[in-house]
Amino acid sequence: MVVTGVYIGAGWGMVMCAAVGTGGVVWSLLYERQKTIVGAWVSRALVDLSLMIIGYRLLFMASQ
């Protein structure tokens, strides 16, 4: 909350914190349902990859 609040404002910082919390709940439920961490880990890896692609496009392709 503190870091995102400094860079993008307190309102959006709270939104981002809620998104992180929601992701944690979803991955916890996925673990509870499957009784293995593999599904949650793969899901998290796909989310992280998506965020990296979006960040790359914003940083390097927006200036073209």
C-alpha cells in the first residue's frame, strides 16, 4: 500500500492492495481444492508472465 500509494496515489494503492489480496485468496482456495501447490504455482506463473508482457509493452513499445 505504501509503495503503490506513493507512486500512483492512495486510492489506486488501495485498489492494487485489494487485487493482491483477492489473488491470495484465489490461490489459497485453489490449493485447498487441489491439495497440491502445483496448480496455484502454475496459475501464479501465468499471471506474472502476463504482467511482465504488459510492462514490457508499456515501457518499450509505447514509445514507437
